[in-house]
Amino acid sequence: MTSPAIKLPGAVVTLQDEHRYMNLLLVTLEEQLETSDLSAPEEYFLMQDIVRYLHEYPDAVHHPTEDLLFDKLVRRKPDARKDVARLRRDHDKLRVNTAELLQSLDKAAAEHTPESAESVGVELNEYIRRLRRHMRFEETHLFPSAVQCLAHKDWQAIETRLSTVEDPLFGKAVASDYRVLYEYFANRANTLSRGATRIGFLQLDSMIVGADAIETGIAEMIEMLQRHTASLVQESRDTVRKTFSGDGFGSALVAQGSFVGFVGKKGVHVGLDAAGIYLRTLKNVIRPLWNSRS
């Protein structure tokens, strides 16, 4: 019998969602570094928009909101003071790093030389590593402590702080400054959706031969879903159980299809994440099959 899932406060769900969005942007930065030779100014545009967003929203709104959460946590749990101090220092350093990185990108775009491209690539990779490590520590140490210790009035104050500024990229309305970046992700999601339709669900039988890839994909899916509502977490557990129950390929495919439909109802952002994980898993399974035929 599984233990009941804990219903997370709305503020924690929002902060975790924002971590997910930030990680999506970090993945995109990594992809740009891998696929672009950065020999022309226009190859920097997308990265400049991403870093500018990270400076204008996470640095200015997300991190100060976390600081408010940390203040309240220290009052309720004084022994968290050391971890809170570490994360506050991280916030200060990240704010400076993001501003410096934006300047470096502007300079590299103006110079567009191999030396400047290499230099900004090193800066970007270090920034990505630092921000991911920071978010991981918050989610594994500080957020769980806050869920256990903070009172209802604490969460109300934090949620009020979150509601004062609308996210200009992932919020209800996209700011004009981020329209190009938003359309990039919208077009990317549309391409993934068309690709999935062409492949077709009947071809998913081939996934069975890639057990390692499937296991990795499900683990990634679960990790993503843990940042959402308790119902999504419970549904993912049920899907994993049904997928590996030994009832056959058909049952596994039905479970996966049902799960994708369930996730889609939770919103466009959740659906995009799930589709990305799903298609990456499918690609990792199909690639060796195609290679073996060639």
C-alpha cells in the first residue's frame, strides 16, 4: 500500500514550476552552444534573450521570493540558518553572474571571433552548472523543511509576494520583449508534436527492446512530475507499476498512453515537458534499431 502524497503549498508548487522553466532555458543554452559555431551576431540572439530573462525575472522576483521563504524558515527552524546563509550568498552571486554573462554575450556578439565565442561558452557552462546545483539544493533541503515547518500565514505572505509580478515569459501574458523566445518554444513544441504523430503509437512496441532507455525516460518523467500536484505524482507511480507489471506489451502501451493523456490535462507547460521526455526516450530507443538496419 502506497503512502498518501503530501499536498504541497501553492507557493512551493510555483517556485518548483519556475525551477522547471529555468532548467528548460538552461537546456536550450546548452543546445545552442552545441549546435551553433557562434560566428555571426544573430547566433547569439536566442542566448541573449534567455540570459536577459534570467536576469530580469528569476534574479529580480524568484530569488527574492525564496529569500522571504528562507526568512520565515529560519524563524521556525533556527538550525536551518547555515543552509539559508549559503543560498542567500548564491542568490547574490547568481545575480552578479547573470549581469556579467549578459555583458559577455553582448561583447561576443559584437566581436564574433573564435576567442570570444570560446570565452563566453566557458562562462555559460559554469553558470549553468552553478544554477542547477543551487536549484537542486533548494529542492532537496530547504523546500521540504519549509513544507514541514511553515504556518499557513507564512505561506500566505509568500504567495502574495509571488502574485505581485507576472512572469513575462511563462506567465499568463507574454511580454513583447520575449515574444521571439516564446515563439521559439512554441514552434519547437509543434515540431515535436508533428514528429510524434508521424511515428504513431503503434510503433511503440519497439520501445520494449530498449529497457534501459525506457527506465531512464520514466525516471526523468517522474522527476519532472514531482514538481507538480500530488495527483500527478500518484498517477506517475501507478503508470510505472502498470508498465512493469508483466501483463504484456499492450498493457504497457495502454498505461503510457493513458498517462500522456492525464498529463496533457494539467496544462500546456506540463504537457510540453512530458512530450519532450517522451520523445527523447522514443528517439533513444529507435536510434539503435535504425542503426542496426543500415
